[in-house]
Amino acid sequence: MQFARLRGMKNGVVTREAPSTTAEFERLRGRLFGLAYRMLGSRAEAEDVVQDAYVRWHQADRDAVENAEAWLVTTATRLAIDRLRASAREREAYTGPWLPEPLFGGEAPDPSRHLEMASDLSMAFLVLLERLAPDERAAFLLHDVFDCGYGVVARALGKSEAACRQTVHRARTRVRSERRRFEVSEGAKRRLLDAFAAAVDSQDEQTLQSLFAPDATWTADGGGRVPASPRAIVGGDRIARFVLGLRRGVYSAGVSLRPATINGESALTIVVDGQLVATLSIATDGDRILHVYAVINPEKLGTESKS
């Protein structure tokens, strides 16, 4: 998304921005989007945060900005926290489980230019972040994912560095043990996904069940727009029966499971008669599937009818 060239006001006179101002912002745009997306789990909201930060950047007093990156990161963080707090009631009223909006392979900036977009994007990681309060999430992301010093974190949150250290430690403790379980190679994840797709295609319940841990979970986000289980399905045997029930019923004809890259990791898409109906992301220990995150809300897939 390229931003339109804006004009600003100085001493009551409309002025054209300096070219370096836009260039400086564009250099950091991927970083700001990555931060906002991890905070909000929504591509559209993240883009709105970046656009708002852009407007404020061009309204700022340049003489008062000592460090452009710190200023923009602080601004984007505060905007994201405000949006997250404002959406709390909406999240509570959301129908069924809420999952982040998937980012498809071609939608993230080039990882060679924005390395932060190539890691810490997985559905499993973003779901873990949902357990954190807005300030905890921001502090953890800024320090542990984006390598910001505690001075930047403190300015972004309006707290002391000592308080931010405690906040980061508390957040890190809450996510570290679970996060470590998901750190497996993409090759192992791809093999499990291929085996899953083959078992579903051949309707092999025994093989399908063997791919899941006994306490595995299946979480589907339909958002009330399409039928979905209102709670996570727990147990490998129950998940296997559920998936094959879908395969024999709802998806009995014209269905294909296709490999994809979603949120920077190997995943699957479900396509029925040429229409995308779901994305499937997994968390695994490398041997078996621990969690499945199924996004079937057409609004989040970009397939909802505009009529």
C-alpha cells in the first residue's frame, strides 16, 4: 500500500512535504505494519494504524523529533494499544472463538527487506499473544521481537524503564514455555500437513487420528458468518471424526486441500469449487499435531460478498 503525498501546515501556510520525510517513513513502513498486525491480528486495522501514524508524522514538529524510528514506533504502538482497548467489548461479543486474520504468502513485505515479517508471525504465536493485556503485549513485542531498548518501550507505554522491565518479564514468562513447544522445522510441519491432506482425501480415519496428539485441539473462527463449533474441539479421535464428517458432508464434492504459506509458515487452504473457504494452520511438536487453527470467517478470508 503506497501512501498518498500529503500537504502540511506551517505558520498557517500550506506546504509541500520534503521528499526525505516520505522516504524516511517508507523505510520503516514494514516494521510499523508488522508491529501493528501482531498487536491487533487484523491486516485492515494494522494498515489503519500505519496510515494514522503517517498522518501524524507529517503533522509533527520536526525540530522536536530526535529519532524518527523511535518516534514512529512509539506512535504506532500507542495507536495500536488504543485500538486494542477499544475493541475489547467487540471481541467479547464475537461469535465463537476469535483467531487472527491470516496473512497469505504474497501479502507480507519482502523478508529480505523486513526480516521481522518473516518470524514470530505464526498463528500459534499470535494466539499466545491474545492472553496478554495490551501493555504487556506491546512491551513484549517491542523488546523481544523488535529488539527495542527499554528506553523506547518506556516512551511508548508512558512508564518507567523499571516498570517496563517487569512488564516484559511477566509477559515473557507467560508465553515462553508454550512458544518453545512450537519451534520445529518447516520440513516437519510440511510433512504433517501433507499426511493430513492425504488422509482426509482417502478418508483414512486411523491414519488421520494418528497424526494428532491425544489432547490436540481444533479451533475454528467462523465469526457467526458461517457454521462453526462454538468451542474448541478437544481430542485427536474427536478431531479425526469431525474432519471426516465434514469431508463426507459439507465438503463432499469439489474440495481440495492445497499447500500454502500463511503467516510465514507452512499451512493448508481448503478450496471448494474454486472458492477459498478456509485456511488451516497448525502447531506441532514435530511428531504430531497439537493444535489446528481454522479460519473460515469469509470476512477474514476476503471472500465475503460485498452485495
